[in-house]
Amino acid sequence: MVVLALPVGYLISYMSRDELVVGRKWFVLLLGVFAVLGVGSYVLGEHLLVWTSVFIFLTGGVSLWKSYDLVWTKKEL
């Protein structure tokens, strides 16, 4: 199921192209929170939370990556 994170990330970034640049700081915060949550869950042995964190991390990572693509966002920095 983690493989679906990449297409979902592209879909979210496509549907919210106008908000990607403005919300970039929130994507960074999202990635940080779920990286810490994923590592903490791994240490505690909560495998379901680890995979959920990986999914959200990858989805947010694609959206953050696409926020720097000027052709994708159709905006200038």
C-alpha cells in the first residue's frame, strides 16, 4: 500500500497547485512530524503506525517536491 503514496502525492499536488507554494512550510512541518512519529513508532514496535507514517511522509514529500517545480505550479518564486 505504500506504493500508492506516490500517485496520491501527485494527485494531491495536481489538485492543489495554487496552494503548493504558499503551504510549503506546512509540508516541511508535516514531514518532520511524521519522520519523528515513524521512528518513534518503530522503536516502540508499532508497525501499523510506522507504515502509516511512511505513507504520509512520502505523500507530503511528493507535494513538497512538486511545490518547487515552476511549470507544475505555474507561478514564479
